[in-house]
Amino acid sequence: MLRSLLGEPPRHNEGLLLQTFQEMEQAVQLFQVDGHIHREHEKDYYKFQVWTLGIISSLDELEQCTYAAGHFRNLVHTKLMEDMGPQEKGDYARYVYFYKDGFIRVFSLLDKLATLLNELYHLETAKTKPHYSYFTILRQFEYMKLYTDLGEKLLAIKEEHNEPLSNLRRRRNMEIHYMNAEMQDDLWQKHQSLHNKLELEDLDKHLYDLTESYLVVLKSLHTAFSYTNDYIGRQTCRNNMIK
């Protein structure tokens, strides 16, 4: 959708993005089939199916926001806000919009994954922390000693990209709880500048943090749903053997 607004052709899914969509779509089908087979748990499987469809839509939206942020960042060349013309100021504002939308979506999507994993694998995280996040779920795998192989894989992804993810998390918290993240940058710039001229924040560094965090989401979803599809397959085989 956003690419068409930017005058570009539609996205062609490939690589890890394509594989992740395929794993999630397979999970939707497996949840539907298992819901028909296990009538006593049909509502649960239908819930998992709906949640997964929501995650598919959220990933599509996150990819578009990340792409659009990069598109508008490339149109900003001036270092000082005062030196910008109207067009470049508009492009900067659009970059900020999609960058902020992107980093909010990163953690929203991870938390949606956390909700699904918590219920699907009976982690009972709410007993430990009623308002839990994705990062709580990662600790809960180890605490409960359940599906630790999945938990270790997801934790390894988080640790591999820990610095950019932590940077983005701090900016998300600033945005939600205190003030606009870009205003925090402006205050810092005014404090540092002798002439109160506002130099833009490090757009490349911020975009790097967003892109790397998007990659965390992508890898985590692919890992979680690949594991889940195998898990459902093993459960189905075991039930057939019992019968």
C-alpha cells in the first residue's frame, strides 16, 4: 500500500520475509485443522488462528513503515533544521512519522507474539507478571523449564541484536511515557549548541536501530512459527499413533 503511495511497484516478498509469511500461513491452516479434529479445544485453536492472522497483518504493516522511513530519510540531506526548505522539512516530518510508527509497531508485534506463545505453550506468565511483555516471555521459558530449545533460539536472536533493540526500546519508552522522542533530541541539541541552532539527530543511526529491530521481529516470528508447525505436526503424529 505505502509503496503505491510513493509511486513504486508493489513489494515482492522474498527471502526471510517470504519464508516467515509462509510459516505463519501454514500455522493458520494447522490451527484450523486441529480445531476440527479436537472439538474440545476448538475455541482455543480458533483463537490462535485469529491471533496469527493479526500477526501476519502487523508484520506487513511493520515492513511498510520501515521501508517508508528509509525512503524519506534518503530525501533529507540538510544537517541544520533552520537551513531546510519547505519540501525537505516535509520529507523530514514524514521520516519521523514512519520511524516512530515503526518502532512502536516493533514492540507491539513482539508483545502479540508473546501472548500467542504464552497461551500455546502454557507458560502461565501472568501468574508471575500480570502485564508481561515479550522479554518476560523469554525469561519464562527458562523459569518454567518448558520448550527451552525454542526459548534459547529466541533469546539468541534478541542477544544478537541487543544494542539496536535496546536503543529503540528506550526511544519507544520516551515516546510513550514522557515526550516525543524527536523533541528529546532537540532539547539535547539546544543544550549542546552555543547558538541554539538545531542539528538533526543521527538519522542513519536511528534508522539502523529500526531496521535491525525489524530483523529481530522477522527472525523471531520465523523461528517461533517454524517451531510451532513442527510441534503441531509432532502432536498430530503422536495422537494418531495412540489411536
